[in-house]
Amino acid sequence: MHINFEFKARHNNIEEAETILQREQPLFVCEDHQVDTYFNVPNGRLKLREGTIEQALIFYRRTNVAGAKQSDVILYQHPADAALKQILVQSLGVKTVVDKRRRIYFIGNVKFHFDTVVGLGSFIEVEAIDKDGSIGLETLKEQCRHYQQLLGVGDEDFIAGSYSDLLLAKKSSVA
């Protein structure tokens, strides 16, 4: 398990924010089309990520509060496998599916996502990652504060939950 300190925020102009980040000379990893299938679990969140680049089964716990927050993550990376998805679908049931285009960058231990989510719009995610406990929570928090300011993210832009929560809320308000 590793610790993330992260934020997710709505952004009206992710292209401009991405240009600002590029001035910091980040490592561009890729643009990925990702479909995250969320499953019904008794605690935390479990999702299967199927991307053109990233393939992972991800379990995480975090509080749904707006702003930067700690997330405890267990990540299992694997080759694409239809049988794994079928096992999860049959045993747990699908909660919701998130379809997005994601541009991924890194600066050191900090990962940046510039996301366009089907049905929701444009977002920025910043994840300060401590894989082995060597960085510390205070440094992770400071990294998030720094990039919040750099990318022009206001406190009012923060999203408390996950994309899955936003999609589920949208579906229930339509029903």
C-alpha cells in the first residue's frame, strides 16, 4: 500500500493549465483512453482500469471532502484480461463506469492528470505519491498546495468525491 495526497478539481480550461505545467518541464507519459469499471464493495472503492496504456485493479479509501486529501491505495497492475473483468462483474456487480481521456505527466513523485470525462466535463487531478514512506505527509500536502496555486485551481473548484460519485449523482438526479 502507498499513500497519495491528492486533489481533483473542475477546470474550465485544462489546455491553459496544461500549458502552465509544461513550463515546469514535466515528463509527459502519455494520452490514454481509460474506462474505469467500479464494483459494489462494502468499504472503500474498487475499480478495474482498462486503458490503452494503464491496466490495473485499484482499491482505495479516502474521505469525500472537497480539497486535497489523503488516499490509501493498493494497485495491482496486470496485462489486459477479459476473464478478470468477468469474475469481478459476476461476483460483485457493476456500480458505474467512467469513460475518460487522460493526459498524464510527472514531476518527481507528483502525477498530473488532465481529464475529459464523458458526461461530466474537464478536470485536473494532482497526486503527490509516497510509495515507500520516505517523503512524508507534510511534504505531500505542500506539493499539492504548490500545484493548486500554479495551475490556478480555486478552493471552489475542488471535487469531494470521485468521477464515479459524480456520475451516480447525475443519474439519480435525472431519475
